[in-house]
Amino acid sequence: MKILQKLLAPYPVEQFLAEHWTQKAIHISASHPQKFREYFSWETLNYLLNYHRLTDPDIRFSKKGVSLSETHNPQNWSSYLRQGATLIVNGVHHRVPKVQELTANLQYDIGYPAHVNLYCSPSEQQGFTCHYDTHDVLILQIDGDKEWFVYPETISYPTPEMPSEKELPPEGTPYLQCILKPGDLLYIPRGHWHYAVACGEKLSLHLTVGIDCQIGLDWVRSLIDNLQNTPAWRQSLPPIVDGNTHPIEQHLNTLKQGLIESLNQADILHKYIDTLSYSNQPPLLINLPTQTGNDIFADIFTTRFTWSSLHRIRLKQLGEEHYQVQVGAKQVDLKGIPGSLIENLFNRDEFGLLDIADWAPELDLDIDIAPLITRLVTEGILLVKTEKSGL
């Protein structure tokens, strides 16, 4: 819960999950205004706008719920903001390493994938009309002030097939009205209606972290996907001849019994939960030229190694000195490795060859250690740390 705890601080994570998660919005005031600047800043936004070829739908402008049609010319973007339109950059987690690291670690804390969009709004302007999202959101205020109005849900736990455009907004007053200042956080559960208006003299800049929780229907869909591999479920149903439904009833009863047997399998739930734990993981990081096997030990004994900041390591012991390492979707079997080395190796953020020599003095550098490190690096699990790359 390290990232979630950091985002919510000083509010306790346990209280948030018990009293607010999927239930009620909450505004958490900042411990300091620079709280979220490590993830995003005006400099980061300028970098995106100047050096990334952003086109619709990655970038768009909205004013009072109406999207501007012409957004392809960067020379007009500042003008749109002066005219009162809100700038939206979608998928920031695909473009900014620190934001990608945030979403990757938040997924480990919550158990579900997250995505991040950016919103930049001129003062006294409303980018969107009152609406709800079909995912939970965390609003991280980077700069400027923004006033939010949050209303109760009119439909419980809406899915993407149930957008707010098809529903009538609630009447009455909001149950939460607050002004987000730099470093503040706002949580809004799925389905709770809301809108916001920038206030103060400065432009408002915030990140919206969307959390895409799985629902019971997703489990059913996964069962259907598995059933597609069974010929009996792909077989045509018997014809209904002269209104005789007996053959089709028999056929459906056979399928029903097979489905009941499948649902009664002891490991059916754990199989689905395991897929959630390691689905939608970011790809392993590219670290050239070392992943081709070149320059892995360029600095010899001062070479430092580190694990990906986007992934967590799952280690399973299969036998004596036999381990399975899983990082993201990658699995690697390691044999003949002492337990003392495994325990130290995969529980350190950073290490070098001299550290390994201390952990496993019985191993030979050229015969045992160098081949192990080379394999982990070329598999993309271990990264060679360099000052220029920032790793």
C-alpha cells in the first residue's frame, strides 16, 4: 500500500478503504503544495506538447461539454486556452515515466489497472457538464485551484455500456463541494455525478487517475472465453421441429451440468484471481545495449544493477536450489542457486558484483555469477544502472 498511502496521506488507507472506496467521495487536503509535483509539472506538460506528436484523441479541447473540432495545429493550442477551453491529454501514463511508475505501483496496491489523463483549465471555466465516470477516479491537483461539485449516484455501479449521457443527472445540492488546491486529492467513486470549475487567477492543472476495477460480469466473461475452447459449447443447438422442445432441453441440461461441474472445481476462483494479479502489466523495460549482451559489466566491479520500478518480483521455490522468478509476464527458472543468494538478490533495490560475492562467497565470479547476471539482464528482468539513462 506504499503508493496509495503516499497519495492519501495524511488520511489513513484503512479508513479510506472502509468508509469511502466505491461508496463516498472525499477531499483530502495537502500536507504540502508540492505533493504531486514529482509526477507532473508545467515543464512536463510543455515537453509533451512540444516534443510528442499529439493528435486526437490523445489531445483535445472541451468547453462546457462541447469538444472543439480543430485541434491538430499546435499553434492554436494556447489560443484555445485563452478562449476558455480545457486542454485534455489522454494516456499520460504511456508518455511520462514517473506517471507510468505511479500507475504500475498503484495497480499492485489496489489490484487493478489504472490510467491517467491530464486536464488544464482556464480560470472561471467549466470544461465538462455534470456527468459520472464508469471507473473510480483520484484527482491529483498539481497547480491552480479548482472547485468540485459531487452528487450521489442515480444508478449503482454503472458499466461502460451505461454512460452518463443516457441518464438524467440528479436534482438537488451536491453532497460534497470543495476547492482543490495544489497537492490536494479528491476521490470520486464510479457512478457519482460531478463537475468542476477552475477558480482563482491561475490555470488549473491536475491529473485524473482512473482505476478500472473488475466486476462480477468480468469473471463471467472470462468463463465464457474458457468455454469457447470446449466443442460442446460451440455446437449448434438442436432444431425445434413442430414445436418439440424436448431435444433442446436435453442438450441445455447437459451443458448446465457441465457448467456446474466446472464451477465446482476447487481451483476455479484462484485461477481467475491469479490472472488478475498479472494481467495488464506494463511490458518489461528496454535497456540497450546491455539486453543484447553487450557492455553488461562495462564498469566491472563498480557496475550497479537494479530491478524495474514498474514491476514486482514473484519468487517461487520449486525445489532445492531451484526457483521460478516471475516479473510481469516473464517467467525464468533458476537452478543451482543458493538460497542465501536468492534471498538477498531479490530483496534489494540495487546491488553490484561485490555484494553478490559477499552473499555467496562459494560461487565463482566467471563460472557462476557472471552467467547468472547476464541471463537476468538479457531476459529483461534485471537492468544495468547508468547515470545517463537515469536507471
